[in-house]
Amino acid sequence: MNIQIFGKSKSFDTKKAERYFKERGIKFQSIDLSAKGMSRGEFNSVLAAVGDIEKLIDPKAKGEQAMLIKYLGSAEEKAEKLLEHPELFAAPIVRNGKQATVGYCPEIWASF
């Protein structure tokens, strides 16, 4: 099991996800989305698992870029904007190989 948690330092759900894995003694790699972002390969893997780019966009994101991403037409444009501005990602994104979830989903993590 190779768990990665892409999160934000001030996100309550990210802290809950980290606590979930710590309590069960499962090792994980924590990545701060705001500081490091996500590589194109990681993004494509997560998008394939989640299925819809809209699930990856944080509806509570603030700022000019958050307003602009809502009006982009194609998924490719939205993907580019997310990779350029990782603060727009919903958090946490928990990835285990080809499987991934967005948000706090302990019922799905139990199957990992």
C-alpha cells in the first residue's frame, strides 16, 4: 500500500484524513498542494480514478483564478488551470496506486 495524501495545511478534512491513517498505523506520504502542487502524471492518474474534473475543483476556493476556472469551457483548459494554480484543488486527494478519492471518504479508504 502506497498512500499519498495531497492536502492543504489549513484544511480540516486533510487533517482528518491524516488522522484516519495514523490511527490505523498505515504509513502515508503527505504532500502540500499549495506548496508543491501535483505532477501531470499524478494528476492524470487521479483524474482517471475520479472520472470528472469538476470533482477536483474546490468549490470554496477564493480569488481571481477561482472565479475564472468556473467559466473555462473544456476539461483540458480546466486541467491546465489546476496545474498552474494548485490552490484550486479540492482537498484532500487520497491516492493509492490507481485508486483515488477526493474529500473525506473513510468508507472507501477501508477498501484500500
